[in-house]
Amino acid sequence: MDYENFRKASKEASPKAKQYFTAATFVKLLREDEVLSRINILTFFNYVMKKVWLQQTHVGISLYDVCGEGYLRETDLENYMLELIPTLCQLSELEPTFQTFYVCTAVRKFFFFLDPLRSGRVRITDILASGFLDSMLELREVTTSEAQLAANWFSHQSAVRVYGSYLLLDEDRNGLLTRSELSRFGNGTLTDVFLDRVFQECLTYEGEMDYKTYLDLVLAMENKHEPQAIAYLFRILDVGGQGKLTSLTLRYFYDGIEDKLRASDNDIPSFENVLNEIFDMVRPANPHYITLDDLINCGKGDTVINILIDLQGFWAHENREAFTSEIPDEAEL
């Protein structure tokens, strides 16, 4: 549909629909490679449907704003989730006994990403803009593939995976994780130095970690490229709470990597070389230390964090050239 027909359709549209027939909407939906300056009718339809859904969802979710301030507390969002679950066919097999853990898992993602200051509440506008509710509403689709469900944090399959990993770590079955139990997280390649810092910085109950705190760690480790995850992990790396990572701080964490390398009888690269590599990647504003902004803005914060806390991540970086050389060029395919 070109702009002339778009304007004609606007004149025939109902008063409520006219708000979507604007020049700004047309330009927004116009593809850069569209030489005839036309928009796809289905794309426009989906755009309108999304706008209507957002308006309806805003009204619906606002009903749970018991304080009327445009925010939802954790209990408010949990109540909203409980009402939403029966409308999502992909959650039809959710057992009542697991529902509490599912809601906890789902809600934690909202608070991890949308409440970085840990104020205990998130803005409704941020919830709508985040795209997380879109991911939840994908669970209404009967034809969603297994791959899509596995990649969707809000799916039944994903929640079972995450909660199942927590239960596997909980050897004494007391519902909490000790420092020793958490050491088997992932492939057991996180350094002792990092794990010690996790238990120093994160909320624990008499030295043991509950499921919500575990969820924060999982979200951080699975999204290390995201600013919120980098900020979470930076707080753990920032020994002493100075707001910066000095060479002494990096040395402290590299000692943990050295211990892992030594235990597996591997060669140990010099700290000076690793330190220079990290500073070359980050290019901090001050050449003597790295701030959170430096780590986020450099675009390689996840790589730096992996080098410092995870033996597997360290080796992936050290052997990146060998790995790249094993990938055949397009000309060879």
C-alpha cells in the first residue's frame, strides 16, 4: 500500500482507527529496501494489533497497581501472573504444586532487568516497553516450536530447567544452597574466588542462598552481554565497593583462574599479558582502572567477565583464534 492509498483508507476508517493512520506510522513501517515507498498491509495490521494489545494490557495490569502510583510491587506482579497463566495454552500442563515456583521464576526476570536499584517495584511503562510480556503472550500460540519454548524464559520448559538445576545442586534438600553446593553450578568451572564473592555480596540466609537469589545469578550468567547483568557481576567483582576494577582487583580474580589451571595441570599465561589484553579490550577512560560504564560501553564486558571468573570462559577466549581457524571460509563450503 502506497501513501496515497494509505490516506484514502484513513478517510474510510472508523474514528477510533484513524489514530493509527498517521504519516509517522507510515514512515515507521516503511522498509529501507522498498523502492516504491509502500508498506506491507499485514505489517500495518500487526502494528495496530500490537498497539491495541499494549493499550488493553496497560489497563489490565494497572488494576494490580494497588498504590495507584504507576508501579507494581513483587506481590502485585505475582498476582497478575497468576491471573495470566490460565490464558496461556503452553502453560496448560503446569502442575499446581509447581505454580508458585513458576511465578517466582517468571517475576524474577522483570525485577532483575527493570529494577536495577532493587527498590522492590517496577514501573508499568517499563514492563510494557521491555518486551517481556510479548514473550509471555507467545505462550498463547499452539504452534510454538520446542526450540522457541526452550529459548523463552517464561515457558514451562525453561522454568523446569532452571528450577531443576537448583534442585540438583541442593544436595542436602533443605531448599537452600551452600557455597560448596553452588560450586557445581554450570560445568563447575566458576572459580573459588568468584564464588566466595557471590556469597559475600548477595543476599543469603545464614550463609546459604535461596531460590530468588539463585535466579538472579542465573539471569546474570545467561545474559552477560546485557547492561543489567554486567552491573550485577561488576558489583561482585568490585572488591571493597570502590566503583572501579584496578590491576590489584584483576590480579585477585586471576588468582582464581590460576588455581583452576594449576589443578588441571595446564600452562598458566602471565598475568601481565592477560591484564594488557583486558585493558586493550575495554579502553577505559582512566588508564589505571575500569569502571562499570567502561565495561558496558566497550561492548566486550561479557568477555572480560568470563576471563576473570570462569575457567571455561577463559579458555574460550585464549583459544579463540584456534577455534576461528577451524571454521571453514564460505569459499571452502
